[in-house]
Amino acid sequence: MSENNNLKQLRFSIGLARKAGKVVVGTDMVCDEIRKKKIVLALCAEDVSDNTKKKISDCCSYYKVRLSFCSMTKDELGNAIGKPFAACIGITDANLSELISRNL
């Protein structure tokens, strides 16, 4: 698949997860839900701050949750879920996380 097609599929998959109510938005909320063992996949935008990278990386590492940095900016990631921007999102459904992972 081409890069552009993968990005479209990624946006579609993230939007699908959002419509299903399986997305947690925001670094602090994602970390809180990771601690409650509800997040299957954490996804960060490519342009997040170093502080955000460290915070989410440490949390995911400690609780053994998969973390991926996608090739989308905060604005693009936010747009995929119907928000102005999103630095980090968490996926709470294993099947949807697999669908998203295939397009990363």
C-alpha cells in the first residue's frame, strides 16, 4: 500500500474507534486509563513535546502497554477523532487496536 493510502486507512481506523467509544483523548487521561489497565494501545502524534514523550513512554513501559508514534501531527490526529488537536490517544478495544496497528 502507498504511504498516502496507509494514512487514510489509519485516519479511518482511528475515527471508527472514536465512533465506537473506544478512544481516550489526552496524555493525562490516557495515563490514568493505562493505570486502570483499560488501554490496549497508546498512540502519539509525531510532534509531541519531549515531556509528553517521556510521560507516556514511562507509563506505557511500566504497565506494559504498546506505544506507537504515528506519522500524523497533533492537528491531524485530533482531526481524525473530531477534535482540534490531540497529542496522545488511547485505544481501549483489542480488535480496533489491531486494525489501527496494521496501518501504522
